[in-house]
Amino acid sequence: MIESVKLDQMRADMIDALYERSGRTCCTYTGLWEEFCQDLAANFRDTPYPELLSRVVRAMDATESVMTQKLAQQAIEVCRQQLLGDKWR
């Protein structure tokens, strides 16, 4: 379990990184997390499974394993479970 101070710092670092990547210059973080979540969900929802699988396979292909396809499927499932959390599974 991550201690609360470390978890708070990780969250602050994530928000700072999101702010930097968002291109915002208004010095406000209002709605930033919600915007990120909506974009993340839409990107994940709208990426066809074959395209996602192909990208993961290419990323894993450097291992030259005959198991790459199966490992890629497992990696995608883990990502889905993590993104969905207990509530949405």
C-alpha cells in the first residue's frame, strides 16, 4: 500500500503533467482531470480492438516470441481491467 503523502505527491505530479500537456496557459486546473478522463475514455472506446491489438503486438514484437499475440491480448485485458476498476467490470 502506498502511504498517503506519497500518493498525494503522485497525484499532484500527474495533474502537473496533464496541465503541461494540455496546452493551458490560464493557470487554472479547473476541469483538467475531467477533460483527461473524458478523452481517455473516448480514445479507449473508439480504438477498434484489431488496431489496439496490432499496436501492442508491434510494441512486443521486439521479443520475437511466438507468444507475442497471446501476450498482447493479455496486456490489453489487464489495461481494460485497470481502467475500468471494480465498479465498471
